[in-house]
Amino acid sequence: MKRHNLCVLFVLSSNCLVLFLLFSWNDYWGRYGIYFHLPGLFFLFGSTRLSNRNGAMVAFLTGLLIDSTTTSYFGLHAFGLTLCHLIAREGGEGMKATRGLRPHIYQQVANLFLIATLSISSFAQSADTAFQGLDRLSIDIIASQLLLIPLGAWFLAFQNNLPQFEGVESSSHPVTQ
């Protein structure tokens, strides 16, 4: 039980770290009119490597963190990532090897689904300004999907290497030379 909780903690921590880096990246590129929306990164590892309950919990908590920092309805990303987790859980038998094409297709489709859901909710809020920002939305979608290809491969490989850190013991003795 302790090992499963530690693995969940590592996955959630890695999601938080990458979200922080992504928010910093968006802060920089937002000045130039590009926003990278990449929630499709954060559900796949939990759906293939964690138990269903733990993976859904990690996806939900990561989605809540995304919702707290974006201008979307609170819970939109949380429920969207949980839904993507459940769909990937059902079709996840062939995704144990992260080097294949199937995990990246799941990431791309899930990312498009979550962007479309966010866009529809923003269109429902104000249809007048939504049509004016349609060209920016299309640029953001293309840029996000293109960045998701290398970033998704890197993040899956990074999360695959997380169990190596479970055996690391912290020592209270300082390192001397």
C-alpha cells in the first residue's frame, strides 16, 4: 500500500512540476499571442500504470489545478481529464509501451477534445467576442498540437522513470568531500 501511495505522489508531483513549467512557458509566449493548451499530457500515465482509483484521483486533482489557473468553469478540466482517463483505461491494453504510436494518438485526441470543450464553454459565455478570437484559437490549437508531440513523448518517458526514485533514501548526514 505504501508503494502505491508513493507512486501516486510521484505522478502527482511530476504533473504539478510540468504544469508550473507550462504556465511559465505560457506566460512568456502569451506576450506574443500564443497560448499552449496541453491538458492531454496529464491523464495517460495514470490510466496505464496506476490503479483505476488512483489514476482517476490524479487526473481529477491535476484537472482541478488546471481549472484554478485558467479562465474556465471550475471542474471542466477535472471532469474532462477524468473522462479521458476512463476512456484510456478501457482501451489501454496496447499502451503499456510508451514508444508506440497509440499513446500519442490518445494524447492528441484527448487534447483536442479538451480544447473543444473549453472553446464551446467560452463560446457559450460570450458569442460576440468568441467569433472575433477564432483566428487566435486556431493558431493556439495548431501550436498546442504540434508542441504536444515532442512534449508528450518526453513526459511519458519521464514518468516511466519515476519508479527509479522510489528506492532513494534520504539521509540526515551531510555529504562530505
